[in-house]
Amino acid sequence: MKTTGNTIFLTGGTSGIGLELARRFRDLGNTVIISGRRKDLLDQIATEDNIEGLVLDVADPDALSTVTTKYPDINVLVTMAGIMRDEDLHTPDLAVAEETIAINLLGTIRAIATFTPHLLQQPDAAIITVSSGLAFVPLALTPTYNATKAAVHSYTQSLRLQLADTGIQVIELVPPAVQTNLLNGADPDPTWMPLDEFTDESIALLQQHPDLEEVLVDRVHFLRAAERENRHAEAVAILNSSH
């Protein structure tokens, strides 16, 4: 993926990793459009960061259909929109599970399905999906989140194989625990990876390896490589020991 001169549409870009990536892509000379569900946040970002925003809910089947009409130069899609909720499976809350699936998994699939026909006509086209280290080693506290991210990983692999002859590059961003308020909207754990460090390392990897398939910062290798290195059970135990 080239990292400058693109028109990038990024879902879920009003906070956390999404907003910081949008800022970095903007600073590299890209035109960036973000989406989110809160107009007040989008207006604030437009004023403070000069990043245009659209009020959009990826769980709405019709919400994405007009984006490429308004922004016909879009050649990169980043499917960042997601939520992370804890769940007690002794007393399951189906509404939480359904909302997580609707946004994290179906929202990703919906965005890709909507944009792929457009991207097929664009030069230097790319799709960046966002999974998680928890796709590979589950955190018991967030079972549906883990499952959606595992599904995003698998879907991304199939997408890459099917689009291999089209010129659309398919990249998977795999964050570790990053200092954002994604988990229940709460303050982050100070032991998690600082957001600036994660974004700096991710952008550097994209710049240094334009043909890469997975963006893997050093901190996520403990989770990503656990099964391959025959230490999955150990990684599960370590990850869940403090929760």
C-alpha cells in the first residue's frame, strides 16, 4: 500500500486507534474521511483536525451506500468501527452479543461488500481490516468480541485470496491491548501499549513494507504467534491471569 496521495475512508474514526490513524494518514498527504455515530464528535474533529466526517452507523444496511457517490476518489477503505464489551456467560446478555456482531463483524463485511465494486475501478486500491491479538488468544472477559475478531481474521484471509487477481491489496491490522477507552468506554490500563507508540510503529510498518499482509507491532507477536509456537495454552493462562 502506498501511504501518501490516497483518498481514505475510515469507519469508526472518532476516537482511539481510528482517530489517531486518520491524523497520521492526513499528515502523510492523504485525503481522509472518517465516519462515526456522533455528530458532535465529528464536528469537533472537523474543526480541530481538518478531517471531514460523516454520521454513519455501520450496523445500518443502507448507511454506506452513498459514500462513494459523495467521495468518488476513495481508493482505500479502513474498517475500524468496533465495540468491546465484557460479558458474564453465567447470565448471558444476548443484546450485547448481537450488537457486537452487528458492528464488528457484519459492519466489516457490509463495508467491504459495499466498497469493493468501487475499489475495483480505482488505482492503488486497498482494504484494511482490523482484527485483534484476541482473535488468536481469547480474553475470557470479552467472548463475543474475541469471536468477531477471529471471524474478521478468517474473512480477511478469504478476501485476500479472492481478490488476488484484482489489484486490491488486502491488509489486516492486528492491535494488541492499546491505551484507548474501547473496553466498556473505561479508562485504559497503563500497562497497555501507548496509542502513539502503536500508531507510530504501525505506520512505519506500512511505509517500510508496502506489500505486507498483516500489520503486526512487536507487542502483538506474543498473541499472534502463540499457536504456531506451541504455547497457546500458556498464552491463554497468562492473558487471563489478571482478569
